[in-house]
Amino acid sequence: MFETIVDPTVGPPASSECDQPTLAARPDSLFGLRLGLLANTKRNAEQFLQQVGEQLAEQYRLQMVLARKKPNIIETAPEPMMAEFADRCDIVVAGVGDCGSCSASAVADGLLLEQAGIPAVVICTDAFMASADAMARLRGAPGYRYVTTPHPVANLTAGGIHDRAVAAIPAIVTLLTQPTMAASA
Amino acid sequence: MTAPVTDPVAHAKAAIEYCYEQGWTDGLPVVPATIADVETFVATTGRDAAEIIGSQQHLGRSITVAQAAANAIMAGCKPEYFPVVLAAWHVLNLERGSRGAWQSTSGPAPLIVVNGGVRSRLGINYQGGVFGPGFRPNATIARAIGLIVRNGYGIRPQQLDQATQGLPGRWSICIGENEELSPWEPLSVVGGAAPGADAVSAMLIRTCEYVDNRSTDVAEAVLRDLAGRHGPARRCPSPGLTPDRTELAYPAQAHCPREKWSSDGGDLTRRQGRARHRRRTQHWQRHRAGPVQVWRQGRLQRRRRGSDQGMHRPDRAERRRGNGRAR
């Protein structure tokens, strides 16, 4: 009846990145792998990931840890940075998404890495699951799983960051070694 | 809604309801847009309907002129408003941090300021009650921006939009500058436009406050009230958004302390302020705005009696209150 009404939501995609993403094959174990850490510019994000890196390096005798910080919290990491991860790392941990735009873009980072064949896990605070999930749906990956840590992260002390990182390790390891889509997806 | 509707009013209401059901509205009724409407709007601009005027790389979404037109129609714009909508959209896209602003926890609102004869031609209010309500172009131009963000980018509250509270008046703040009663040159001229040219400026704001002092003719009293409302220039917690302030003065306020209160903070900073402003406002961006006036850089600057140059130095009481302190 109202087919002549223009749908205002229909526009061109910005790129072809939003096709159904293919998730990378998981390794059986993290032992001896090369880990990438993709931090955003939010307070404590780098420190959080650094703690994650240290924990994983110790537990799994990682070959090396490559830490990088993307310049813009809103957008996905620049292509050269992504290429470097793809070139030099076997797995990547990205985060910490603790705001509206950065949680969404962290999920987008994770999915881009997956498409590049790198198993990735994204860390978001539990306050921003809605935007993280919305991004996953938008990118054709409803049910995409990521690791949550309680919100906020920005006000944590060094000790608090350490404890949170330790608490997140089991979920990070699970998502890096098992399929990252929810069973229902 | 499935039964044939013969009553045109019922039909119109059903069309509005249909738009609600699609999730296309900001909560208020929208005007359904047709292809013909979109063509009419696009024709006012002389631009290609398929031209991309904004992208959110991480969302994989882009906005075309035609899509902006559809949303402007839905917002209630007349075709002749559409160039102003596009200009405001363009300026907002230049604002540092604007790409993430629509999803930000801070939920900032665009402040859109229109200069030039276009105000009168379109009926954009630049006088009493300038923030509205009651004036179609003011209300619908600002609303169009909100619908473009919502429908074009798919950024909706509680989903990709993570505003914790939002802002009263978000998507409804579009004003004209009262150039005729202003003692200062128009915002657009400060931004680099020719005097009298039609121009749109915009910035993102996170709050709004009314400061009232109608019982003085002393510049310091007005400035002190303004400074007292603000406190020290805050460090902005989010790297993408600027902590600049915009002061709007009503005509009596602007004229009252005229000999001591100049629009750009005094001769000392005039030249450097302008140079900086020009750099930062190349395409009409922000910064001084208002029915009449603004104030610069979150910093209390004024001319002193007996010394026509010089920055204000806060006295001890002001320092204690944190007033007048530059960042």
C-alpha cells in the first residue's frame, strides 16, 4: 500500500567489507604462537592488553608479542597496521571497547582480522554489549562472540588492570581456540 | 492498515504510522517521502543524487544526496531548505570528532547557525525565542540531520548510539544570527565568508545553559556571570571532541558593555585569534555563534579600563571559584 514511500535507510555501503565475514580457523593450542595486541586510545586500554599479553606469554610461552595502538577510536585500525598483524602474528587480542563508538569499532577490527585469516578476540566492557552486538549484526556476523570485562576500565589502578586481565584470560583463550560465533548464529 | 482507505486523512495517518512501524522516526511523526519528492529536493542543489556526502568507514555506511533528501523530507523540510541541510551536514562532517560523535556516550547535539539573506528567504528565526519551538525551518533543518544519522548510518539510540543521557534539544538546534542588531561582525564573516553571503556554521555541543543578567550595564558583571556558570575550561575527556564554548548574547547584553567587551576578546588577541579562527573554520566551522555573539576559547578575555589591551587576570575570589581560568 505504501510502496511509493522511499526507504530512507537504503544507501550504498561504504565498502564491500560488510559481506558475511569468514572467521579464521582456530589453532588447537596457543603454545609458541605470535600474539598481536591491538589497543585503542582509551585510557588503560594499552595497559590492559599488555597485562593480557604478559599472562598469555607466560602461560603459553609465546614466540613474541607485537603491541600496536590504532590512532582513532572510532575507525578500524589502518590497513598497514592490519597488514602487519596479518604478516607477523598468529593471533590478535583487540580492545578495550568501553564507549559507544570504540566498542563497535573494536568488534569491526576483530572481524576484519578474522577475514584476513587471523583468529582474533575483542575485549569490550559489559556496558557496551549493545553497540558491540549492533556492529556484529551490521557486519553480517550476528552472534559474534567477544570477551567482556566489567565497566569501567578507565578508572582502574595498575593492580585492578592486572586482576581484570587475569580474569579475562580463560575467555580469551576459549575464543582464540574455539569458533567465535554463538551456537545460535 | 491493510483495508483500502478512502478517507485521505486516514490514509495520511496510515502512511505516518507505516513509517513508525519501519523504525524510521525519531519518535515524532515524519512526512513520508516519495521518489518525486526526493527529485524535487535534489534539484534545489544542482548536485548528483548519487553523490556521497558522508561515510562511516567502520559501519560500512555512506550517505548520498538522495538519501539526505529523503530524510530532510521526512523531517518536514521544504525543498528550499535542503541546501541549508546539506551545508550543515557538510560542516558537521568537518568538525573534529564528528564521525564518532553520533555514537558517543556524550550524546552531543549539533548547533547550527545560519547567516545571510537566506534567513529571511526561508523564514529562519533569528530573533525572539530563537531556540524555538515554533519555526519550521529552524526545527526541521536540525531534525533532518538527526534523521540522516539515524536512518542513513543506522545509528539508533541504545544500539549503535550509546549516549548515556543525550541532550535536551538534540537534533533541534538551528538558529539564525541576528546580524541586524549585533554590534559585532557576523559569525560567517569571522569564519571567512563575504559579508552578506549565505552561510552555515556548526559545532557540536554537550550542554546549554541560560545565563540571565538584565540589571547591569557593566561588562564585568555580565562576564562574571558567564564565567561563573562555566567554571574553568574543562579538559575534554574524549579526544575527539573539543571543549570550546559558544556564548550567545541577546542584543541588550551584547550592546551594554560594548566599549569593554569586544567580540573577539580584545585587541591583544584580535589578530592571532582571527588567524587561528580562520585556520580552524576554513569551511565555516563553529566557534563564535549566536543570535548575536560568542566568546572565545573558553577563556575569559576582555579589555580593561585604562588599558586597552590585556587579558583578564582572575582575582583571588575568582581563582578560588575556579572562574576565569584558562585551561
